[in-house]
Amino acid sequence: MRAFMVRLPSGAGYWTVLDEELAVVPFADAFLRHLRFGRDGAESTTRAYAGAIALFLRWCARTGKDWQAGAEQLGLFMTWLAHAGPAASGIDAEPGAVVLAGPGAVPARSARRVNAVLTAVRGMIVHAVTEGTAPGRLVRLLFEVADDADLPAAARGEDGSPGWRVRARHRLHEPQRPVDRAADADIVALLGGCCSARDRLIVLLMARAGLRRGEALGLRRGDVHLLTDSRELGCEVARAHLHVVRRDGNPNGAVAKSRRERAVPLDFLVVQAFDSYEFERMGVPAAASGDFVLSRHPDNTYCPEPGVIRTLSPEAALEQAFFAGEVRIIFWL
Ligand SMILES: [Zn+2]
């Protein structure tokens, strides 16, 4: 059982699940296709869900159950998820590999990850029931239904008729951990480690303008308005800013996560970083025709100095470069 990417002739893609014979698993595929095209979910969502469903089906296969019997025992699946590392839960696990976890063993997956896997599995089961390919009793095993008689009057419906509420029965408690953002000193140290204007722009776009890596990667040159007054360009937003626009089907695979377009104000540091990057980029003739702000040409990926992009091989795609940059920032927290 493995997740697998399907690219349709239209260019749109989604992830599905293949079985050991590399055949599509029909009920999983129906759900993932519905998620992508019926609910307009992101390709990355179907990827995460397909991975989670593949895990569930691997557990079913390795414990000798069909998937409906597995759905009746999600509690056991949760225990397996928490303790089965790659050697027992991976695609290439040895046949007969067993989970051995003693007291004090570090869990293989966090509570948050287990809950995320369960969300995908529940979605698939409910979809199969809705389509009529699985018995309806499975849904009752997944959700707890309660009426609202125990709620205060203010929280009940206005017309006095009984209401119902539903919650998932299988769920781990996720410990709250406060997020510690990078201090200015961390960002400065990171900037000091950069070896090119492009790297510095990447760091500043994420640190000062708060862009996600997919958003920075998807920036087109027309999205950046660095003038004090951009009305000449047909934009009413005052001062230097850039527009984060979600575009599906970017050739470099970048997707802005949010569907809502937004304008992000830029301070003088980021504007200066744009300036010096522009000079650097002008020195790479092949980058001139590219519409992306961050050109895919290896203009400075070969940089010999230590820096954000240093750990990457020259063949690494820009996406990976961003990933390395982001991982570094997270590690520096
Ligand atoms: Zn604008």
C-alpha cells in the first residue's frame, strides 16, 4: 500500500493509494478524488490524506483484517500508530515485523500526527458509507452523538427543538506547546550565513513579510509593487507591498496555502533586499525571461560560501532550497 501521484491531462493532480499489485484501491481513490475535485481540496491535502490512508490499509493488511474490520478497531490502530516506527509501518517493512515498545520508549508518532491520520481515515470511511459501499454502522463507531439537553439554554437552538452534536470518538490529547518565534538576533545570524542576495531575500520574505515558502516561491514579478504609489499600475494599495495570489498549476509546483488573495506591506529592509537581488539577477541572462521573482536558474545555487542554500546539492530544486531555509529557521528558534 503506497500513496501515488496522479496527474490528469488537464494538468490538475491528486494523490491516490495503490495496493501491493500497484492497482488503485477503489474506495480510497473515490474519496481522494472527491476531496480534490468535489471539495476543491489542495493537491497537498490529498497527498497527506493518501499517506494516512495507506498507513491504515498497511496496518489492516499486516494484521490480517479487511479494511472494514479495521475501521471497527481504530483504537488498536492508534496504538500501532503511536509505536510502530518505519521498520514496522513503512512500505518496505519486513514481512512479520512486529511492534515492540517497552516502557519509556519514545513514541513513533506524536499525538498530533495520530489525530491527523485518524481524520483522513474517518473521512474515507464516511465517504464509503455515503456512497453505499460500506455499512452505515461504521459511522456510529466513529462518532459519538449526543443531544443538547445538558447544554445551557443559551447554547441550545432558539426554537426549543432538540439539537444534536457529534464528536469523533477516537482522539488523542494534544499537549499545547507555545510557539517560540525566532528572535531578531536569530534572523540576523541567519542573514549573516547567507551567501547571496537571493538567499537574503528569501530569509527576509519569510521573517519580515511573513510569507510561507510556497507563497515566496509562487511570487511573480507583477505581484511586487515597490513604489510609494502604485495607482499607475492599477493597484490601489498604498506604499511598498506585494500581493500573495494563489495560482493552481504553477510550473514550479508552488501553491499559496490560503485561497484568499492578500496584500503584504513591505518595510525598507525587504525593499532593499529586492533591490540588491534584482542586481544579482540581472547578471544572469538566462533568468531575464522568467516571470517568477525567484528564478529557477541556478544563478547562485552553486555558491561556494557557507549559507542557507549551502547544504543542498547543485541539482536540488528551488523548492528544496526553500525547505532547507525554513528548516534552518525552525531549528534556530
Ligand atoms: Zn499592489
